[in-house]
Amino acid sequence: MSQPLHRALGLTDDEAGRINEILDREANPLELAMYSVMWSEHCSYKSSRIHLGRLPTEAPWVLVGPGENAGVVDVGDGIAAAIRIESHNHPSAIEPYQGAATGVGGILRDIFTMGARPIALMDPLRFGPLDDPRSRWIAEGVVSGVSGYGNAVGVPTVGGEVVFDETYRGNPLVNVLCLGVLPTERLVLAQASGVGNLAVLLGSSTGRDGIGGVSVLASAGFSEADDGDKRPSVQVGDPYEEKRLIEACLQLLDEGLVVGIQDLGGAGLTCATSETASRGGVGMDVDVSAVPRREPGMEPHEVMTSESQERMLAIVEPEGLERVLDICNRWEVNAAVIGRVTEGGSLRIMDGFGGEVLAEVPAASLDDEAPLYDRPREAPLLPPGPSADDLDAPTDPGVDLLELLADPSWVYSQYDHQLFLNTVIGPGDDAAVLRLKHPTTGFDTGRGLALTTDGNHRWCAVDPRQGTALVVAESVLNLACVGARPLAVVNCLNFGNPEHPEVMWQLSEAVDGMSGACEAFGVPVIGGNVSLYNESAGTDIAPTPVIGLLGLVDRLDTRPPGARLAEGNHLVLLGPDEVGLGGSLWGAAHGAPGGEMPFVDTAMHTRVTTLVRNLVLDGLVAGVHDLSAGGLGVALAEMATRSGVGVHVARVGDHRALFGEGPSRVLVSVDPERLTEVLHRATGAEVDACRLGLATGDRVIVKDLIDLSLAEITSTFIGRLPEALGSGTTNRQPDSR
Amino acid sequence: MSGVVGVVVFPGSNCEMDCIESVSHLGGEGRLLWHGDEDLGSVDAVIVPGGFAHGDYLRPGAIARFSPLMVAVTRFAAAGGPVVGICNGFQILTEAGLLPGALQKNRGLKFLCQPSMIRVETSDSSLTSRASTGDELSIPINHFEGNYTCDDETLARLNDEDRVVLRYVDNPNGSVDDIAGVCNEGRNVVGLMPHPERACNDLLGSSDGSVLLGSLLDLVA
């Protein structure tokens, strides 16, 4: 125990010196503990902040941009939508069920903190390969955790992604996105104001779980032996407590009883008290002895940094306190006055109001004066692997196609995706579509919200800038496929160790790629989360920026068709011909993740998305599916198997045309009577349209390349996940010696 | 002037607003009832909705049956008032002894949210008077504990007395004799695992649930 306390808490010597400068004295242990959690990578974004400023964040419909608990946009008819995405990667690697469950709980609190009722969740999930028993253990646990918490808390999970890849073997990615709606006039911000107002802690009592979660877990990578030791840093979730907390908080907001409200997430009470005070330009006295505790003997630093779940901090006027306590009592939610808003900017932690002062720091310094690093950046010397362009053509492309198919329904059938009667299109299609109803009056606007999450580590490994632009383009296209236009992006930037110059270069490039694409498509970035130190045994994950895109469907009188075919439909490929095998699913599956990737032509992309959106809204197509991972081959197989109708296709030259990937490409199925109109519209929009063949019979035939029975494709597609995950799991670490 | 359908809210319930919305979409009027109250007020039918009453702690419905309002619901049912338990509501009604049998974990030990085909087995119940025996309806399920079970004697009685109201066409959860819904001897209390309130609008994929909730509304009109 010879190392100084600040280092044990994860602070560098320079950071400790800076704290002493701010305080103009030596910080005491409680103060050091508070700074260590607030200045952690997870809370302060100290490595990424200088890059995030390059993202476009403004548009006339943006009500709240980045930096608050959630981004908020105006969606018309007096309704605003709040949205946020977060990662819970490291907790989920250690304790999959609780890691994922508390990820869901945390993101919900971010949304109702804004005054919004959470109406939908999405879960982009990435795990190690299916043939690795430990990765299967993580996948099963994470999906159960999302299901167990999300279903019980009563918020539908309407979509997401599930990806299995070697790069996530030691470090899975568990991202979670939440969307909420609120009456525009009820927007509340997480700030304290009004000297003499009270800070009331709502919800669970505070325990020793999750102490230092942000600094121990989220801001360092994994080594081989120590994962078990980190388990006490993972919190435990209680969806029933959260459900009552949601109902109580929304009733407090409905009755206008709170001045400001803030959830307790990473860094617990320290973060909630300092941020609300700092944003309101006030100070706060916190009586640490008034905080309800789960066990005796807890030290003040444990109470101030605990990440116990299902807690909120509400700022209320003293005359409203009695009504606040009544409402909490009705919902069986504990409430305790633990703080008072004061003049000046000091955050004082006290043993009883008027008792001993245990810590006294400028509230704003915990947040605003966190260090900012411009870490070294350097492009990697080597490509991610051999070029897929050098691979031989497959002897039997049908075998290759079957290997690429996986139906995610094993995952999403475990999620309630229909609650609230909004889900017009749920999981499994290009994007989810929800009816847009007023959250308090129930007025149905006749319009819809559309939501998608997308990421592609294969593209981003080849070229993080271009790969991220391709991901944004794919999101916009996904929305077009359900008839929606894009409104706002949130992002979750999952990267490796920022102390590795290649990782900082990847992050910086990805931000530039996202920035360029968002500007070109006129979509602001209204929030985000950065998750660094995604590494295992010194190996960083492939860069994985995940995009959440919210859009609007302007007319929702019928269901968008989705990825469907009907017997006799014509199959038409809309969009450019250019594809590449670099970063493709097929290339990666054959050990060649490198190669040439096509660029996004943003003007062309906008023409394609506008055309597709209008074709869907005007009911001219029987089915629509964007071409993404696995290219045309996988898209044909997916549409056929979902519809129970085969396809007969020609004009596909070779395996490159079959499995190559490129932006701005959409497969539509068209009733013969409407074919002329669709082709005419494409010509008018200056978009290439190629008639590929027909939907017919019970075989999937691509002339000279593929001839498979629909039954075989369907059983492979549907069976892949249940068969792999049914073959047993273990939480044992592989023996690395 | 149509009557009022009361929808019981426990802490942890989550389908109450969906039930109100679908009842109102079908031309009825719904009203929320709080589990801690002691009387039902002037309602003409009661729905115990889905969700996770009291967090499903101990086991689904085990704590909710002790809520003060359940005394009033039991009295209302004994007097012949129509009572429908959907999903968690079905679990609560079995725990409260208003319906026979119990719901255990699904055969596959996974939560299941998916479309399901349900066959109407009798039109003689408060939920199926508008339907015909043999009708097949597409209504989603959404549960972890939906695997209906009862002893052999009870099962024989349910069959003999024509009290199996709904059966799965393709049993998703292992329920005995494919049972998806049953009624009490008076045929006024019905419990079912599928969610008819989620199937009252073609925009959401099916409106087959309208025939069930519509039957209930006929009784209160």
C-alpha cells in the first residue's frame, strides 16, 4: 500500500496537483474521491472532448443539443422527442445480465430526467464469435438482462442489432438507446436554482455497489486475470423500483413540483449534486448523513461515489415538499431531503446540516475544469488484414451465402416490442416505426417516428473516416425504406485505448467522417456517448462508432411494406452499381477484412433516399430492403425467407456483384401493374434502376451463381442463433497460458 | 350511454393505458382503478391488465392478490360482473382463486413476444360472445410465465364444462392441452395470456382482438 491515494483512485500526479491548485490547499481523501470519479474518462470525456466539437449540432428543430442528459427535438403538434444512446460495455463483460440490465435502467433515467416518458428502447449488441463458449455466455446473459429489465420496467425494445465477430471476443459492446416523448412546454433541465430550495433524493437506498464504476470499470481496459475482481464495481438493477420511480417522477413533473431534476448514474451523488448546482450557477450543501443507506458503516466517500441504481435527485421548493412526499408515498418510492441550494458556487458535503464540513469544493470545478487531453494520433501502419479483392472466386457461392445468414429473431422475441400500441414496424426490419401520439392527451397525429441504429466495424477498420460516413448513409437509407426523413443523430463511439495513438487517430477520423456525412444530409448530432478502453489483453477492438438516427414519417395511414415479396413481383435494384469487397461481410468471413471500399456520393445518396421515401409513402412498392452487410445476395435471401416466396434473378455478374457492399443501393419488389410508374420515377430522380428478375416459386436462383431451395435458406437463417446458443456456455476465461 | 370498463393499476402494471386506448377505440369508455382503493366505483366491467404487478416478486400475482381492490373485484365477480384478466392479469386472477390452475414458466425458459394464432373454443363467455367456435384469431403473446397448468381433475372439468375459452393453434409455451384462456363456472370471469388490446388496429398488424374486447363491451352497453 505504498502508492499515494490519488493514484489508487485513478488520478495522475498532474491531475492531483491541479486539484490542489483549484482548492488552494491539499485535497482531503473525500475530495480526491469526488474528483477521481468526475475526472474519469467516462464522466469527463477528457480524451475525446476536443474532437467532438467538430460535429454539427444545430438545426431549427433542435431544442436541446449535446451536453444535457438527452438531446431533444421538436416533432410538431406540441410534442418533443428526447433521445440518448449509451454504452454499458465493461459492466456487461464482467456480469452480462446485470451489466445490460443496469444499462437499460440508466438510459431510461436520462430520458425521464428531461420530462419525457420513455416510449422505446433499442439495443445494438456486439459479441465475440458464436463458436466461443464464453462469448455465448455473455450474449445469453446480455439478452436476458435487456429482456428481464426492459420488459418489467414497461418500455418496449423496438429494435437494435446483434453482431458476432472476433474483434469483440474479450470486450463485448452493449449499447442502448432510449427515445421518449414529452409535451414541448414541459421540457425540464437538470439544474438547481432558487437559494433555499431542497434537493430530494428519490428511489433506492444507497449501497456499496458500483463504487468507482466509472473510474475502475469504464475507464480502463481488461487484462486477463482481474475481471473477477472487478465484479463488485458492477451495479445490480431493480426494474420494479425503476418503474415506480418513472411514474412518480412523471407525476411530479405533471404537477409542476420540481424546479430541476437529475438522475444518478456514473459518479452517483457527486455527479448529480455538482452538475445541478454548477448548471444553475449556485452552490449546494449536502447532508451525507441524511442519505438512506442499505448497510451500516458506510463511509462518506462511499455514499458520495456509490452508483446504486434507481435513484433521482429532484430540486423542489420547500412549500411543495409535502405534496412531493405524498406522491412518492403513493408510488412506494422513498424520498429524503439530502441537500439545500445555497448562494455562491460551493459544493459542501456535511455530516448533518450545520455539522462538520467533510468536503468543500467549487461545484463547477468537478465538471468544467476537468482535464482536457489532446492525445497523440497516428495512422496505423498496416491495413486490418489481407485484401478481399485478392480472394479467389468461390467454387459454390451458395455455400458462402448460407454462411452469412443469421436471423436475429431469437434475440428480439425475448423483448416486449409492442407495449404502448405504437409499434407499426418492430425489430427485424430496416428501421422501426412508431405511431406519434401526444404523451399526455393521447392525440394521434397520424404521423410516425422512425428509429434505427447502425454500426459497421469492418468498414471502420478499413477506413474509419469513410466507414463512419458509410454508416451514417446507411442509417439515412434505412429510414427512407420505411418512408421516413431524418431528424437527428445520436452516436455511441466505441473505441479502444485512447493512450494508443492509432486509436485516437481512428476516433478523430470517425468524428470527421460523421461530421461530413451529417452535414451533407442536413442532420444534426444532438447527443452522444464515448466509450474508450475497449480492449482486451492489450488488443483494441475494431473502431465501432454506432449511429442512432431518429426520423419522421409524415403520413402513417398504412404500414410501410418492409422487406417483403409477393409471387409475381418484379425485383428492381435502385441505386449505383459500384460495390467493393473491402470491409465486406463476405471478405471478413474468409479471413480477408481489407481491400477497396466505395465512397459515398452524398448527392446521389440523397437522390436515392428521396426516391425510396416517396415510393414507400405513395404505396408504389410491395417491399423494400436496403443492401448492407452481405450485399445483394443476403438481401435477396432475407426478403425471400421472410416472405416464403423464392426469387429468380439474372444480371448478377460474379461473386463481387453478389456479396460486394456499397452505399445508396435498395432492392424493391414491385407489382407488375406498378413497374412502369416505379421505373419512370427512378428516371425522373436520376437514379439507376436495374430489373433483376422475379419473385416466384420456392427456390432462390441467381443465374450461374446460386440455386438453393427456399426451405434450406430459411432453416439456416432461422436456425443459426438458436442452434449456436443452444450448444452450451461457460463464463470461464480461456486458458491463455 | 355505454357503460364503463374499469382497468386496475397496481404498481408495476404496464398495459393499463393500452387497454383504455383499445376500449375507447372500440367505442367504449375505460377508467383507471387504483389497487389500493377499496371500491370499484360505478364500473360495469373490470379488466386486470398485463405488466409486472409488484415486480412479479415472489411469483407473478402472488402479492397483487392481497391488494385492497381485489376484495372488491372478487365481490363484483361473485355478483356476476364481467372480469377479464390479460397476461399478468390472468396470473393475478388464478392467484386470487377467481380462476382455476396456474401459469408457470414457458417450456423454452425464455420470454416470448411474438404473434400467435388463437382458436376460439366457446362463444359462451364474457369475452367471446361476438365470436364463433372455431374462429382463428391472430393475437400477440408477451410473457415469461404463460405455461398454463392444472391438475387432471380440473382439466377434465374445464373440458366437460366447456370452460376452455381459447386454445393456441401452435402451442408456444407448453400450456397443458394448448390452453390460452379459461373462464370460471359463471362464465363471467375470463383469463387469457394473449393480449387482445394489442390487436385492435390493422396499423399495428392485426385487429382480430376487437372481437374479444368488443364482446366485453356488448355486456356493458
